[in-house]
Amino acid sequence: MKKAGILNRHLSGALAGLGHGHGVLVCDAGMPIPDGPRVVDLAFRAGVPSFAEVLDGLLAELVVEGATAAEEVRTANPAATTLLEGRFTDLAYVPHERLKALSSGARLIVRTGEARPYANVLLRCGVFF
């Protein structure tokens, strides 16, 4: 059995298959899930696991070269804004409808149990060399 890192076998396997430029949407429980991308649903109950816990776990496993969030997060969810801006110095903002459209091109969607609005971010994978 794996000793450290991400233990969820579905998520661990999906992360291993990602390459440069692939998108990973980390989203709250209310984000519409498009058809197409692989989905790993971690939601257990409202707030569990939190957006912050899942995001930090993913950031420990991935190289990220860019991140995009909904501009509405800045007014509707200041805690998520602080979290995102603390982790991404060049965070891009787009309207929520645009983020939903972009999410259909993601390779992987990771759904958290977060129950606060706009706790969503689209990550663009980088390379480790």
C-alpha cells in the first residue's frame, strides 16, 4: 500500500497520466460537471474534503504553470480568493461562464465537498524539468 502522497487510487492514477498543458479543474460540489473529462469525485459531505485540502494535496503532486479562476470569486468568496492568490502569483480571472466552458477541455476534474460558491480553479500542468 502506498505510504505517502495521494492514496485515492482513481486520483493517483489520473494524475500519473497527465502531461504538459493538460488541464485539471478542482471544483466545489456545485460546479456543473461537463461530459467528457475524467472525473474523480472526492465529495463525502458538505465541506468534506475542503477545496483547500484537495488543492494543497494536488499542488504537492503536480507541476502547475498556470491557473484560472472565475472573476466572481473575488466578491462572492473572499476566503477562496485569498487561498488562490496565496498559491498562484499569476492567477488569471475569467467570467464564471467562461470557466465552465474551459472546464470541458480539462483532462481531469476533481470534485471536492466544498459548499462555498466559486471555489473552483482550472490548473494547467507544467513539466518538472
